Amino acid sequence: MADAIPSPFVDEKTGAIRQFQTLPEKIKGEYLPDAGHIGILGVKLAMLAPMIGGMVVAAPVALGFWALSRLGVTKAVDMVHEKLLLKHKSGDFQEFDFTNPKDRNAFQVKFGAEHPTFVDEYLHLAKAANLQQVPKVFVIEQFFKKEGRATLGGLVSDYMAGTTTRPSGKDPVIMLGKGALKELDAGELRAVVAHEMTHVALDHPKNGVKWLARMPLNGIINASLIVAAIAGPLPLLPVIGVVIASNVVGRALKSIKSRHQEEMCDRGAALMTGGTGDLTTALTKIKTAMVKMKRIETEYQYRSQGLEPPKPAETSWLNRFINASHPSNERRDTLLKDFEKENPQYAAQKRGFFATQFNKAAARLAPPAQKLVSSFVQRFASNSLAA
Ligand SMILES: [Zn+2]
């Protein structure tokens, strides 16, 4: 079959991952939404320009403000990353740096019985993704405690799986909820980690800061337009219309970009692990848990005020299109299945590799721990198409 290597992503000779997305994909999913967003700002600026001496004056002023806010936003995000994650003292999470043998050992002691190969796989995946730095692992325990949410048994961040870096792309961190570590099996956890590492490899956190840094300029332009409309020269209703419409379009562009990024990271996970079904079941577990938590939280809030909680509302298609940060689980599942259909041998081979490693490690565990992982071994046995 011609499916052995999913080119152009994987090197035919070495089997190494060359890229996670093609240039046309990057243009369509990232550059075009950004260009659209900047274009909207340009149009609004052009409306404002005649009142402040034309574009000759307006453009340099706007560019200057943009540059300054980019500096400010970048600095602020960098500080949050450093204070909240790298130099945290809160005890809300446990930090593991897998490049450090001590930390590898500490993780093994805590979670090794359930995830005997996690540390090795993690390092393997970071290498496969060509990351400059191995992301630190943060196991989250009641991260949102300060917001009083821990009253619900610390459920809120239990299923979290996320990643972030400094605005420079350095010092990546992968956050995993304790519940995720408990509930996800080895294959699911591996797929989730591979997805998060693809975010790092593709500089998604860094790009997110760039988008954020345009928001102050957007706000100033909107405010100036409305002032100009109230004070005289511009017609009020059309200006309000433009401000609202540009806001909606801006959000839709951000949503399109974000959903594209998620799809690229899902494929990254499939490329790195071959485990398409694993990611789907992980996503289902995470979503079910999140929905449940949200419901418990809402109910708690209403009941604590003596009110009857409302029935959960369905999100409309349009609302999703404008606001969703992730594609629907159904779409993600379809794309993953397509990947597997196109590259059956490759997927089976990758999965086979991890399955062998896992089964070997599981066999080395002491009997009580063996019992814990036996269900995973079985899952792998039926999953490992390593033929
Ligand atoms: Zn993601």
C-alpha cells in the first residue's frame, strides 16, 4: 500500500516528522484570519482618519500605538507565565521537569503504577515533535481554589489538559489535571500530550499573544469612532453597526483560526502516536467531565441563592461558528478517522511501537500495580494491529 508514510509530513527515510502543517494550510488557517483581522482595523482606521489629519497622520499613530501595546501585552503575558507557573509557590500543582532524573523518579513513584511508560513516552514525543525544550509537566490540583471552586471537590481543573509558553515560545508547560491522569488510559494520555506538544511545536501560544496585542488598538479605534459619531462628524447608527459587525467578524476569524489550530494538533497527535481512536475517547471523556462539572457548578450557584437552576441550553450553530475555540468532537473524530483510513499501516505501526513498550513495562510492575494496568494491556492487545 502507498500509505506507509503520510507525506509530506513524515520523512520517508528516517520516519521523523518533518512538519505538522503545510504552507497552504498555514496560509489558510493562520495568515488569512490574521490578515482579515488587521484589514478590519485598517478599514475602521480609514473611517477615522479624515478627522485626525488623514491616513498620513492616522497610520503612523496607530502603528506606534500597536507597537507599544504589543510590547505591553507581551510583557504582561510573560510575567503571568513566570509568576503563575514558573515561580509559583501556591502548591496548587506539582511540577515535573522530565529532563531531571529526580523528577522522573518522583513522577514514577506517584503515578508509575498507572502510567508505567508515561515518562519515557513523554520524552520520546518531545523529541518526535522537534521541541527546543522539553515542556515541564504540571499536575494540577485544585488550581482554581482561590475562586472558591474547590468547594465542589476540586473538580474544576481535574480534567484540564492544556499548554502554554512564554510569548517568545520559550519555557513551555503542559498542564494535566489529576483527574485526567486517573481517568485517561496510557494511549489516551499519550494522544493528549502529543496534541499539546503540537501546539508548542507550531507556536500557537506565541501567536495567541500577537492576536491579543491587537485588541487595545481595536478598543481605542472603536471608542474614537463612537466619540466622533456622538460629537458630530460621523453618523451614529452606521458607526455602531460597523463597531458591532467588526467585533462579530473579528471573533469569527479568531474562532476559525483557533479551530484550525486544534485540527492541526489532532493530526499532530495522530502523526506522533498513530492513536486516532485514543484521542477521540480522551476527548469524549474530557468533554463529558467538563459538561458535568459545568452543570454541578451552575446548579451550586443557583441553589446557593435559593433558585432553581435552568435547563442547560443547546449552543446554536451560529454561536459556535463565532465563539468556539475548538471544533466539535464529531468533526475531530471524523478527521482522525480519515487520517487512519489514509494511513492504516503507518498508524498501526506507530501504535504497535507504543503498545510493545507499554506491555513490557506493565509486565515488570509489581503484582498490585499490574492489576491496575491490566485493563490497558487488554485495550492495547485488541488495538495493536502491529501486523
Ligand atoms: Zn488544543
